[in-house]
Amino acid sequence: MHYRGVRVLLCLLFLAHHSFQETPSKKKSGKKEGGNTAAIEELKKQVEDIMQDVRLLKEQQALQRVCLKGTKIDDKCFLAVSTKKSYHVANEDCMAMGGTLSTPVTGDENDQLYEYVRRRMGPEVQVWLGINDMVSEGHWVDMSGSSVRYKNWETEITRQPDGGRTHNCAVLSTTANGKWFDESCKVEKAFVCEFNIV
Ligand SMILES: [Ca+2]
């Protein structure tokens, strides 16, 4: 698809070049000149469309590389980062790669994320989740500011979230089989970035 796009692009450039060369000899015919201008505009538009396709293909290839390095769960790719960072820095790192901090929205997605983290980083690790209650204590929102519907707080041994105003970010714990804990956003934790597959 990529190479075909490049071939078409080269053909169009050749045609555009040819049209430009023909223009002087047909200067006398205003009608034809107008026709050529319209044809050139059309070619320019087609070249722009192809360039847009090439950009999209590059983005898809980048996403495929993320999926290959990480894991694919439903319509998202997840990539674990074992370097420990604060919540904000971790999220900035994810955004720089075109993603956000992982935010499972169903029990099945949470289970698969937990399995991936356990496999990649071991049975005693905590990773940041893309949710927080910074703005309004106890009101947990995702990275877009929307209220979080699916939650998986640990409530059997402890009563999460239990950190009040000092714990406004959340982690998924492999020690607790994928259950969530609230945590101080300043603490440095490993994290997982998620990327939506277009
Ligand atoms: Ca809180």
C-alpha cells in the first residue's frame, strides 16, 4: 500500500511536470490554459491526498510497532514502561508517544492488563492507572476528565481508596491480583501506556 502510494505520487508528479512544460506552447488558447490550470489544481489536490495517506500509514506502522513490543487488548495496544516515574511525568511520557496512561474500562480488560504487567514486570509491582481525583476528592475521573465507571478498588483486606486528599492518583497492583489502590501522585511508579487503534 505504501509503495503503491509512492508510485502513484511519482506518476502524478511526472504528469504535473509534463503539464507545466506544455503550458507555454499553448499560451494562445486561453481556454486550454484554464483547463491546464484546473488539471494542475486537481493533481495538487490528489498529491495532498496521497501525502495524507502516507502520513496515516506511518502512524499505523508506529502503532503496529507499539503493539508488537507490547500487547494488544481489544481495540487498544498497551506498552509497559518499567522505569519508575511520578504520575504526571509518566503521563507526559505516554502522551509524547501518542498515548495516555492505561485505563481499563472493563473487568476483562483489567484482567488482561494485570496478566500483561505480571508477565512483563513480575508479581510484586504497581503501575499507574490513568485516573485521579485531584479536582474533587472522591470523584475519580479519567485522563479526559470523564467520570470513571469501571473501578476495581481493593476492598477485602483494606478499604480502597483510603488515602483521602493525600492520595489522588491510582495504581494497579499485581500483588493484589490486579486490584487498585489510591496513591500519592508524587510517588514514582512503573506504568503502562495505552494507544487506541484507529
Ligand atoms: Ca483522593
